[in-house]
Amino acid sequence: MSGTPGIDAARLGRRLETFARIGATARGGVDRQALTDGDAEARALLAQLGAARGFRVEQDGAANLFLRRRGRDDALPPLLLGSHLDTQPTGGRFDGALGVLGALEVLESLEDAGLPTPRAVELVAWTNEEGSRFLPGAMGSQAFAAGALDPAWLAARDGAGTSLADALARTLQALPHVPRRPLGTPIAAYLELHIEQGPVLEREDVPVGVVTGIQGTRWLDVTLTGAAAHAGTTPLAYRRDPMAAAAAALSSLLGTVMARDEAARLTVGRIRAEPGSVNAIPERVAFTLDLRHPVLAELDAIERAARTAIEAAARDARCQAEMRTVFDMAPVAFPPAMADLVEAAAGEAGLAARRMISGAFHDALFLARRAPAAMIFVPCREGISHNEAEFVEPRFVEAGARALMAATLRWLAAPIERL
Ligand code: HGY
Ligand code: MN
Ligand code: MN
């Protein structure tokens, strides 16, 4: 293809500002949780921007939103670019949005340059990547990769009792004129631009991360049940205190399994005591465990150790323990040829790059089950993410979009479709 279209960094910066205002929080972050009115507002704006450029806008039954720029041979499966627009409750303005708006910038710059492409290039905003309001995470991309939405997910409820089924229906109806497409339509390959959400690229002042793979993630729901009792009159020896059991289990895990392996991750992001009274020993304590490791056997070992430690602490506190694995993503390696393509594209764009794996999961993990996939990382300030202070320097926003454009053109010139 003749001439490499540039990207309009100022336009991309304005777009990021505009989308950051949808769900903006007082501390400069974004609360645009999956399938909320804010999410619907962002989707509507993306649809409007795409339609204004003549891109075909469609959504599937999981509310994944697609913008399609036609190519010469529309019978060929498209090259798909994308990420997500939903955020954490106290999220940042770049996690997900950079990938969606970077992909929009690529489509618009191709259009501005009047550059015909051999096949369609599509943009997607995946539904519910975060998994924070409704389980599972990466819901839209999982449904796309599987070709169906798991009916068991629809009964999931958020903290206010709204079901996923109702929230999904409401979001789909918010774009009544956007035609539906089936779930899991064929794609030739997938590219995702995303912030690193870690400190490595910034520390090394390298603008592009070539993501070779994604570590494994496992979420457990843990419920410890003891006996409610008076906080003042009940001696410690007489208590069946699930909070004491939770504290003992977590300190044992953090002091042993996690201390032994720098690559291991354990996070308790949510904990609830019932009845939740300041002067009553709780009857029940429920908490979430987010476990991660790049090596599947090690992730299995961490889960086993967690289950053993929680059961032992429950037994010592004369409590019952129930544990459910509610989310399970095995580690994935992207095809080396796709990582090579991203590295070469960054070089062509005059951008330094380094290979790395992703500590965060991404929609690309599921797309990799359907087609050759690759990810491009850019640095974020001090590696901060899932935090309202998340920030990406404009030079790195531009670098990411330029790398995505270069990777798009390089793939179109020599498609890697099957491996
Ligand atoms: O949790 C994750 O790894 C992703 O950022 N949602
Ligand atoms: Mn993300
Ligand atoms: Mn995230």
C-alpha cells in the first residue's frame, strides 16, 4: 500500500479527554462500569463517531460494539483492532479507552489518507472486560471467542441486585438503530493497544512493549462462617470468629507462598463481614481472592496452598469454609510471528521496543483462541492503574497509536492468518 498515513495525535488526545468526561470522578479518574448508563453513553458516542466517518456500526448479542471500514475484498475476514470502554469503579482514563480510541484513530487516519486496504479493518469495544461489576471479566471477548454467551452468566447480579441479563438488555436497547451481528464472526487477526499497567516501560523509558503473552489469573469467592457473639463479653478462646480465620489464612499465605516467589500475586480486593456491626463478632466473612502467575503449574500450586491455608485457619477457629473458583484464565503465549510483527512495526515507526509479558489479563487472551493476536503496550506513569491517578504522557499516547498503525499496515501487507 502506498504511503504510510500518519495519525492525528491532537485528535486522539481530544478523544481521550472527551471519553474521560463520561463517568469522570472528582479525583480525575473514571467510573464507567460495564453496562451502566455511562458505558452506554460512551458506546453511543463511539457509534456516532464511527457513523460520521461512514464506518458500518454493529453490535452482537454480548453488546460488543464494532465499527467496520470496508476493504477491497469484503469477503475476506477482517483485521480486528480493539479493547474495552468499561472501567474499574475508581479507574483511570486510559485503561481500555486508549486501545479503543487508538484503533479509531487508525481507522480515521486510513480514511483521511483515502487509503484502500486489501480487506476490511474493524474496531471493537468489548463488553465488560473488567469483570468488577459482573463476573466474569473479559465477558464480551469470551463470548465472541466461544461464539455464544454462557447462559449461567446472565443470572450474575451486581452489588445493587441488578442482573447481568437486565443490564445487557438495557445496553443493547440504548442503541436501537445499530444492527445486530451474530456472536463470533470470523476474523483474520487481532491487535490490541493497551497501557502496561506496570512500571517496566517507564523505568526503561521505552515507548513500546511487545507483549509476548499474558499471565494466568484465577478468582476465588471465599466464605468463612462462624458464630456471631458479643464483642465485649466473649473471651477470645470461646469465639468462632471468621474474621480471625481470614486474617490468619491471609497472613500465613503472604508470609509463605507469596514471599517465596516474586512472580506470584495474591490480592484481596473485596471483603464483607456480616452482620457488619462494630460490637458483634461477625457470623460470616466473605472475601475475593485474585491469584496470578505466569506459569500454570505455579498458579495451580498457589490455589492449592490458598485452599489449604484457608481450610486450616477455619478449622483452628472452629469455622466453616466454602471456596468457589469463579474465574479462571490460563496463561497464554501470543504467536511469536505476531510479536515479531509488532516489534518490526515499532522499528519501522522509529520507536524503541522491548518484549514483556502482561501482568494484567486482556481481551486479547481470548481472541488468541480464534486468530493470531498481538498486543502493544505503552508506559503509564509509575505503572499506576486501576487507580484514578492513572496517566499516560501524550508522547506515549502518540507512540502507541503510531505503533498500532504501523502494525496494522504491516499485517495487511503480509497477513499472518494461520499458524
Ligand atoms: O484485572 C485485570 O488484569 C484486567 O486489568 N482487568
Ligand atoms: Mn484493560
Ligand atoms: Mn483494567
